[in-house]
Amino acid sequence: MFTDKYESYVIKLRREFHEKPELSGEEKNTSQRIVRELESMDIPYEIVGKYGIIATLNGSREGRTLALRADMDALPIKENNKNLVKDKIVVSKVDGAAHVCGHDAHMSMLLGAVRSLVEIKNNLSGRILFCFEQGEENGYGIQDMLQGLEGKRIDGVWGIHMCPDLPTGTLSVEGGNRMSSAAGFNVTIVGKGGHASRPDLCIDPIECTAHVILGLSSILSREIKPSEPGVVTVGKLRAGDVGNVIPEIAEFSGTIRFFSSKVGNKIKEAFTRIVNNTAAAHGCSAKIEFRGAQPTVAVVNDSKLSILAANAVKKAVGRKYLTTHEPFMASDSMSRYLNKYSGVYAFLGINNKELGTGAGLHNPNFDIDEACLKNGVAVTVQFALDFLNS
């Protein structure tokens, strides 16, 4: 079982990963660092895709197979050197890249779990696969990972994600919907450019785009059942180069989030109708591109394994650390595992007001309270024990 003797090991790894982040598809050094740790523990592994890793630990008896997963990539964000209150303990040394979604913590906790489980492998039935997935943020590595797991007869899967809303060290493991499906979009509005002094001779794509975006806000309030969660967000808008010229085109991009595929399809249908009809009403044309052939699927925890996970929290760290968290509209490639295998994606709290942690994910001020790490490892190990030996 994981004890405090490995806490410093996990914290040290987390700080090392945090200082040297690598973006999606570029995790060469991160992958090599993980491999060195696995080799030091004499754990066999295989590389999947470019830098993904699947390591294997066999117990002393035949049994089921459990996959434990962590993601590896950082975000293209410049990190602030302060959290919400004070200077951060560790800050990225790579300009324009930072672990502001907690993947550094995910990797270090999984390595802590490897070290702990190696010690007690003679007490384990079955097999554990440790999956270090590259490119989670842009979906770069998930297909390679799933192909690497093909044919390995996976009976269950477990993962942890940092949660800024929850107090440090608490865990939410409820069954059902946990994170949403997602579909991205790019829209180009084409008008007729010209001099800003003669708008009557132009067809203004900027004005048209403003009406389109305002129209999209009506989808959730007027076309989707109030009890059905959904999000339509425009995060990028670009038009023109100078202030005295009406441009030929305007472009915007964003994301749609939902749990039900029925709701997702309805949002996309309404989105297409509003964009095309509003553009036509302004004399413009529109081109809509929904990114990806299919949207990602929702993260859905298995109800029976969520009960097992709740009991693991109670046994490993105590009932006081078991909490709840409502589903939220971020998406995660963990959904692809849970769509194929039964499993649990746990939320681990990092919020400490005195320390100043608790800024949202993908935020330059994001930081974790490292006191959470030992609980994450302890519950991972307990869940693995209970799953394999039940």
C-alpha cells in the first residue's frame, strides 16, 4: 500500500514534469523520463504511436486486467509565476508551454502507483496496464493508445483528473455523466469588401457575423430543453486588417458541448440553420466546418465500479475525503476508454485558499496543492487491489 514514504518521490517527479512541459505530439523527453522510471522498477513496456507508453505488471495469480491511465501533454499557454495568492512553488521553464491542466500531476501519481504496486505484486491477481497517453489535449494520441490496448482483454479502467473546485485531497467518483461530448466548429462569412467610407457599395461580413453570433445564443435558450445541458461558445473571431476597410471575409471558431447525442445533433442542426439563414439575410454566404468526423463522446462512469471506487476512497484515505461534484462541460479523451471498457474517472481536489490554488483548468494561474498527490496515489492503489482481488 502507498505510504508517505513515496510522497516526496511523487512530488519531485511532478515538479520535474512541470518545469519541462511538452506540447501535444512533442512529448519525447517526457516519454523518455517515464521510461527511465519504469526501467528502474524492471517493468516491461511498449511504445505506442510516437511517444505513448503501455507498461505491464503481472500479479502472482491469473485474473482480470485493469488499465490505469494518465495523460502527458502540456498546453500552449504562458504560465503566470503566481497562483491566486502567492508565488508558485514551481513554474514552467519552457516559454509558451505549461502544465495548467494537471497532466504533470497525473503522470507523477501514476508512477507513484506503479512503484507501490510493484512492492505488493505478489498479493495481486491478474494484470495491470499503466497507460501514459500522449496528445490528450488535441486527440493526437488516443487512437494509438486504443490500438495498443486492442486484444489485451481489458476488464476495467481507472484515471484521475485534477479538480480546482474541490478541497485538496477530496475525490469525486460518482457514476453516470462526468464530462461532456465536444464538437468544434469553424465558420467563414463571405461578403464584399471595400472602403469604409462607402459601406453602401460593400456587403459587410463583420456586421453579419455579429448578428450570427448573437443568433447562436438563442439555441440553448429557445431550442434545447432546459433540463438538458449544452454549451455553444465562440472563442476566436477574426476580421479585417485596418480600420478604414470593410473586409471580404470574417471568421470565427468555437466549441459545442453536450452529454446527449440527441442534444448534440439538435444543436448542430440549429447552428447550421441560423448561420446560413442569417448570412443570406445580410447578402453574405457562409461556410461551416465541424471539426472531426464525429464529436468526442461523453465521460460516463460505470455505476457498479463507482461504488467500488467510493469504498476504495474510504479505505485508503478515509470517508471524509469522499465528496461529490456535478458533471461539467469540459471534454477528455478518457471518454474513449470508458466508451469501450467499464471504468471510473475520478476528480481529485486541489483547492487550498491559503495556498492560493484553485484557478480553473487551462488558466495561466492554474496551480495544484501538492498535498493532494498522496491521496490520488493511495486511492489508485486501493482501487486496483479491490478490482483485481474482488
